[in-house]
Amino acid sequence: AQSVTQPDARVTVSEGASLQLRCKYSYSATPYLFWYVQYPRQGLQLLLKYYSGDPVVQGVNSFEAEFSKSNSSFHLQKASVHWSDSAVYFCALSMPNTNKVVFGTGTRLQVLP
Amino acid sequence: AQTIHQWPVAEIKAVGSPLSLGCTIKGKSSPNLYWYWQATGGTLQQLFYSITVGQVESVVQLNLSASRPKDDQFILSTEKLLLSHSGFYLCAWSPGTGGDAEQFFGPGTRLTVL
């Protein structure tokens, strides 16, 4: 069965530091992959998405993610975080030709000033 | 521009009481619509999706039902609330089918069942 694993429930980094949030997926074929961010008491906003092609995808606010088929991973990265990046980040998998989406458990990012 | 509105913003209800949550999308015809449930501090669980008026597919059974009475409206309801229904309910829309379209989320409804 398809699944998304975000192994880090919480990540704390200092402002200006680099960031990697991990995401591993399980799916028999190549899925569509997304990273969303959720600020307190709000809905989710899309950061970036991967469908095919270049495994490194660029998103909003200087976020990027790298797809690895061999590792079944889609890690989110940012070179230098800002305190305003503090939020919960969700990795999600969508199965082609369906309308079903599976979300990971989320990673709560705290950026210390 | 498309906008998505959810109502109410928050609800406090008693166990066993009925519930109706609504979602409206403006500025987009024939969107795909979705309902998600998020336990406090938890992940999102897809509940239902709809690709056209009058048609709703259930993804997981949580003693809830959904309906799409109009092209731009999606309703989530139950006749009897359980404590386990507490959480954050999110409505979302996407412009296409096939799984490759990003979803746009509403602001959510916070439900507390006592």
C-alpha cells in the first residue's frame, strides 16, 4: 500500500542555517509528490511539486526538493532559513489517474532567531 | 482569481448531535473537490472527493457523509457526532483530475466535540 513517511516530527534550526526535511514514500510506480506548508490555524499552501523530469524542483521562498527513485525519497531543502519559515511541513503523494492523496505525518520546523 | 470559503470557522458540538460543514469555491467551474480531516497536531486524512455535481467518492469511513449539491459547493455532514470527530476539517479543490494537479486548501473549520 502507498505511504509517506516523515521521520522527523520536530526540527529546530537557527536562523540562517541550512535545512533538510526528510520524506520517504512507498508506491509501486512513480507518484506525483508535493510539499505543503501549514502555518498555525491555517490551511495548507503548496511549496513545490514533482511530476517527472529534472529530479531537483524549485519552489516558493527558495525551497527546493530532490526526487530520488532509487531511495524512494523527496527531501525538502533550503540553503538559509528565516524565522518566518517556522511552520509544519507536509510531504504528500498522489497516485496517477486517481484523486487519492496520502499525506505524511508532518514535520514541525522551529527556526530560532 | 479563485477563492475557497469554509463555514463555520469553528464549532463546539455535543456527542450525538448532527453536524454540517460547508465549502464554497468561487471563480472556478467544475473543480475537483476534497474533504480532509486533521487530528490536533496530526496528519491529514483524505475523507471524500468529488469530480462532478452529485457524485462523491468515499476514501475512508469515519461515520461521515459528503454531498455536492452544486458545482461550487461541498458539504460534510453526520447525523451523530462522536468524540473522535474532533479536529480540523479542510476543504480543497484542484483544477484537474489524474492526480497531478496541486490542491488549493481552504482556511479550515475547527470542530470540538464534547
